[in-house]
Amino acid sequence: MLLLTVAGVVTSLHTQEIEHGWADRQREACRHLPFPMTEHTTGWAGVGLGLAAVAV
């Protein structure tokens, strides 16, 4: 039982390391893409248009 507990902890830590590495690579790859800013602007434009529709 102790062996399974240790193996579970080691596997979990390794999985977290893989996920962390993937997140770093994804962040670097997406840094130069226009999509995040476009989505941000589009999202706030939707809020502005919704408020304008309510005001009118």
C-alpha cells in the first residue's frame, strides 16, 4: 500500500511538471499572436453594445 501511495505522489508531481512546461511553451508561442487582444477587444465591444442597446 505504501508503494502505491508513493507511486501516486510521484506520478502526480510528474504530471504537474509536464502541464507546467506545456503552459510555458503555449504562453511563449501565443505571445506574438493578435488573437488574445482581438478576443479581449471583441468581448468588451459586446458589453458596450449591450449597454448601448439597453440605454436606447
